[in-house]
Amino acid sequence: MKTETTVSFETKFEEEVFEGLTAFPKFLSSKYFYDKKGDKLFQDIMALPEYYLTNCEFDILSEHTEAIARTFNSPNGFDLIELGAGDGKKTKILLRHLSENNYDFNFLPIDISQNVLDELKTSLEKELPNVEVRPQQGTYFEVLERLAEYKERKKVIMVLGSNIGNLLHPQAILFLKNIRESMVEGDLLFMGFDQKKDPQTILDAYNDKTGVTAAFNKNILVRINREMQADFDPDNFLHWETYDPETGTAKSFLVAKKEQSVFIGTLGLKVHFKQWETIHTEISQKYDDDVVEWLAKEAGLQIDGQFTDNKEYYKNYIFTK
Ligand code: AVI
């Protein structure tokens, strides 16, 4: 007879940690990297010389600003809606150009964190006082659902940073479908996709010499320690990155350097690790035009244009419904 123990969870995070650390092979979701310290480590990653993604997208937005602005524009203006706005460093290139050239637009940054939105609004008020900023706090889906009702003028939905790459293809299609549902004919989606390239360049981007990415990956253990009264020793794990040039998938792992047991207090769970056992923590998918076209088709979208940097490391695509 099968005996079932019921474990109750205070949070989704607890539930997913339980699921991932009792599975074989073990896994954790990269969406939990981003607490206060994780946000800061990710900012540091974006400034690393190895992490080419930031500079490539920065170059695309700087080199093609006017062409992008013209694609966004419509006779009665548009609303620029950014999912996961962050500190807006890259977006400000576009906003400055749009504002200086008197484009008729509002900027609607969406973020789960009210704190991030407040800081962004304050910095924009100082740097670009003519830009009308209307922050929207909530998850992407909550806010997109709200915005689906809004049909007054053209919506341009923007997702920078190749954030879609942290999703497996089926989840990426669902994400695109969700965005599609909030669009009406004439609206646009402008989204960044990191491209397949020399595998070594990709491995270096996720395995920097200074160890910032390793700290970012291990931060999930630190977070479990703090939020779930656990006793992980992050030094007992090493950060390991792989890249499969066939599928374009970069994967991050935490690898147990020695046999050990960890106790997670709030879950009452003892987790055993054999030496060299892994926890898979993140995927960072790399794309080419064929894969992006396939994703778009599956989601009911069309590619209407693309912008790239001079090395063709990264692309921002325009999608329509
Ligand atoms: C947020 N995301 C697109 C980053 C990436 O490239 O997958 C997160 C990251 N992980 C390690 N370095 C950066």
C-alpha cells in the first residue's frame, strides 16, 4: 500500500523547492535567483566584459534608434509597455530619442517590484522630464490582462534582455501566446533573443573569471537558507555551465563537491547529496531565425522585422498578430 505524507507549504517557493530537491535529478527554478542580493548580482553580471548580451542590445538600440522609433510610431501615437523594466538603462536610449524627437507616446513600465518602479520613475523624472511615465505594478500576466482591455491606441510591448531564454520552448510559446492575447491588430511586440554563436563565447558569458555568475547561481542556496531555515554550505557546491550547440541550450548546475546532507527547517526535509550529484538551476536558450520563426508560428504571431548588432550575436525581432 502506498502511504502518502501531506506537506503543506507557506509559499510557492517552498513548494517548488520541495518538488525540485526530492526529484531525480534535482532541480530548482532560476526565477528564485532574484531576491535583493540576486538583483544586485545580476546587475554586476550585466556589467561583466564576458556577458556580451547587454552591450549587443545596447548597440542595437543605439545604432537603429530612429528605425525602431519609426516602426513603433502610428498616426495617433503609441503606448510603450515594457515587461520587466529593471533600471531602464537600455530603454532610456529609446526614450531619450522618442522624447527629443517629439514622438507622441507614453511609457508604461511593468514590474513585480514596486520598489524598482519607484526608482525608475524618479530617475526618469530627473533625466527625461518630458516622458509621461505610468508604472504598472504586478506580474506580467496580471498587467497584460488589464492592458488587453485597452484598445485606444497602438500598443508596443517590449521585452529586452533575452529573458525568454530562461524558459523551455513550451513555456516560451505560452508566454508569447499570453502576450498575443493582450494585443489587437496593429499592436507590436519588440523582443530580444540571444543568438547561437561560437560555443566558447557563450560558455565564457556564463562562467566569468571573477566568479560573479557562480555567486549568482549559489545565491539560490543562500536564499533557501535564509527563507527556509536550511543549512546549505554554498562552498560545498561548484557552479558548472554547459552549452549544447545542437539545441542552443546553455544550462547551469550546482554540483555537490562531496557527499552531504542538508536540512531544510520549514519543510522538515532532509536532502541527501551523493558526491558529484547535480542541481539543475537555469537554462539560457540561444536562438536562430528558424527557431524564432517556429516559436512565433506556434504562438500565432508573425515576424515583421529584425534588428541586429554588427557581430550578429543578438537580435531584437518585431512581431505582429
Ligand atoms: C535574465 N536572463 C536572461 C539571464 C540569462 O542570460 O540567462 C540570467 C543570467 N544567468 C546567468 N547569467 C545571466
